Amino acid sequence: MSEMPLIETEKCDGCGLCVSVCTCGALRIVDNVISLVEMEDCGWCTQCELVCPNGVISFPFEIVTEES
């Protein structure tokens, strides 16, 4: 499992919607594409993933179940 969101920069059009919803300040537009510049600040809120019209950002996760 990745500890950081996956970012497919080749899909990014630099619209900045993800940056506008990032309450952690972890995202920036650099050279007209998204960049996760403050990795340790990412709080995994997934808001950037939800607003991205191009599917650039994804948050891989692992489902863990507890057997009783």
C-alpha cells in the first residue's frame, strides 16, 4: 500500500481545483501540473481526488477486516 496519493501528472491540465480544496497545503501547481510538495502534510482527506475532472489523483488503500 502506498503511503501517499498516486499522481498521474501526464493527465493533469493544471486547472488547480485540487489545490483549491487541499486544506493541508500539500499540493501546488508546478510547471502547469500538480505536485505533492509537502508529502508529510497530506492528511488523506481525499478531497483533491473527488474534485479532479481528469482522475489525476488517487488514494490507494487496503481494506482490513477483523474476523471474530
